[in-house]
Amino acid sequence: MCFDFLNYEEKQAIKTLYRELRQRFDLLNEKSAEAMLPFVEKGIAFHHAGMMPTLKEAVERLFTSRLIKVIFTTETFALGINMPARTVVFNELRKFYGNFYGTLKTRDFYQMAGRAGRRGIDKEGFVYSRINPHHTSGQEVDRIIYGFPEKVESKFNASYATILNLYSKYKEKLYEIYPLSFHYFQANKHSRKNALDLLYNKV
């Protein structure tokens, strides 16, 4: 079955827009951008961290034009950008967490599922997921969907390399900037003092 989500007028519009974007971002001779063209012409695209940043930007602009009807993405599409959709579909409720492959955390699920339903456009949003009972139990599904979002913790690492990079950019203002960080906010009074002392000593 060949899926095609665009009518004639939409096809012409997206062809024109995609060519303009490829020209603007110097992607006319880029093979990966050319490979996406047959999908784009049907209202389909993909987006992942391994793509060229300029191609990702082009896809994001196509999506916000509402001419892309189906987009296959990794979680990068849900981070830091306003890309609402009417429906979100999870291929599975598992992901790679750096050194292990496990079930989604509740906060990660809602970060991605929260894209469903565009304010001012949709009256409701839909979220679906494929469930493999051999990998994800019913209890795990309940925990993912109905659990409390896990605590967010700062991963700031005050290594010499980090401090030097920050100091080279901010100089003495670094001592004013650090107390505004999330790491400082989460620390108790004793830890804050130790962190500031460590900062002064390393610089």
C-alpha cells in the first residue's frame, strides 16, 4: 500500500517550499535531503539526532507549515521546540538511557505525549502506543502513564575543563552566574558553600 496524505494543491505547495528550504540551507546537492523528497511529496518526513542540523531545520519548518501530515521521529523532536501534533504514536515504551535500555520514565513519556493536541487548532489530542508484553508488562504501562513524574536532577559537573570553558567565556561574572544555575538551586546550604569554594579554588 502506498500512503499519500496530500491533495494536488498541497503537493505543489510542499514541493515549492521544500526546494526553497533546500536552497536556503545549501541542501540542493545533499543526498539525504534528496532521499527525503519522495516522502515529502506525500506529506511524510523523518527527524532524528543523526541528521544534518540544517536538514532538521528544514523538516521542522515543513512540519510547522502543516503540510507534513506524518513524521517519524526520535525524542529529539520533543525537546526544546514547539512542534505540536494532533496525534502521537509510540513505537514502544522503551528507550536507551545512556548505559541501559529500559522502560520509559513517566516524565519522558509526558514530554513526548504532551505534543498531542494543538492549542487553538485541535479540540483534543490522541496518544497511541504499540505494546510488546514480552518487554513491557501491564504494571509498567500503568506506572509510565499514571505515575508521578520523576525528579529532575542537575548533571552539572564542575570539572576543570568545564570551569575553564565557562571562565573563558564569562570571566569574573562566572561567580555571579553559577548561583543562578539549577545545580545551585538544588543544593543545600552546605553543598552550595562547598561548590562555590571549589569553584574559586579551581579557577
